[in-house]
Amino acid sequence: MTGRSASVVLPPSLRVWLGLIAALAALVVVVLGVLYAGHSEPGTVDRWIIQPTADSVRPPWRNVALATDFLGEPVGAATLVVATVTGCLLLRRRRAVVLVVAGVCLTVGTTTLLKPLVGRTIHGDDNLSYPSGHTAFLTALALVVALLASGRLGLGRTAGTSLVLAAALVAGAAMGWAQVALGAHYPTDVLGGWCTALAVIPATAWLVDRMAGWLVDRMADAGRRERR
């Protein structure tokens, strides 16, 4: 494995499959956004799932939901990002640092932009709900960590894709459950947030690798010209 291939944040063996998954996830986000645009009530899919009331989720599970929800709040999210960035710096993975920051910011930024466009609300007109930013954030961070682990461990296409999807599923399911249990989002809001992360992170990782490769090539060309 060359130095350049070892430093990539989107392992070559995963590019095709994750690209297809990202495209499908983006389609789901768009379709759900169109279906629930301007709605303020749970949809048919949401009604299939039990809708918790204010007192249906009680301690200790309510405490678990609140603790999970905190991970998506500004302080909790910042703590997770700083910890992840610190780990990348300790491993001397500068490209990974860029992916962590850019990937998380773009994912959360996408949900922030989509909410007023879709206009779906919960508990009043001021509470825009689609897609879930909390779910998107935790899923995005899990995807980034899984991508980096897959590359570092040298996993193949099947094992690497399985690891990435499993990490996304666990993180998305945990935060999604917390959001629905606390009444902050409809289940389809959670699905939209999960799919937003699945669409944004692989694309961001690909862009980070492309830009980093371009910069390396430019620096190499400049060095060759100086030696002439």
C-alpha cells in the first residue's frame, strides 16, 4: 500500500458500493421531503410505529433517551467532534481531520437548509422537524469513524461496507429512538436524517481525497520545477 492510498479517507474498495448507497439515500431524502412538505401531523408510516406521549417513556429509559439526545446538542456534539479530531491528530491523519469537520458540518448544514424548504412541523409551526439534525449528526460521525477504521484495518469491500453500514445503523437507531421517544421528531424525520448522513459523508470523503490528491500533485510539480 502506497503512502497516498494509505492516507485516503474513502477506501478504494468501498467507493462503488458507498456511492450507490449515497445516491439511494439522497433519493429517499428527496422523496420523503416531497411527501411530507408542509405537514404538521404524523404520516402513514409514522402511525405504524407507536408514538410516545409525554409520560410513556419513563426512567430509566427516559434518562437514556435524554443522555443520547445530549450527544446531538451543541455541547455534546462539540465534545464528540473534538475527541474525534484529537484522535485523528494523534494518529497523524490530517486528511481525516478535514473529513471529520467538513463531513459533520456539511451534514448538519444540509439538514438545516432542508428544514425550512420542506416546512414539516411538530408541536407547533415553529418546530421544523424534517430531517432530524440530531440523527444526521450522530450517524455522520459514526460513518466517518467507521470509514477511517476500515481504511486503517485494510478491510475489503464486503467487510468494510458491512462495518460502515453497521456503525451508521447503530448510531442512527440509537439517536432516532431517543428523538421519537422524547417526541422531538416523527419516525420519518429520523429516517430522513439518517439518509442525509449516508448521502453526504461518502460524497464529502470523495471530495476530500480528490482535493488532497490535487494539492499533492501540485506540490510535486512545483518541486520538480524548482529542481530543474
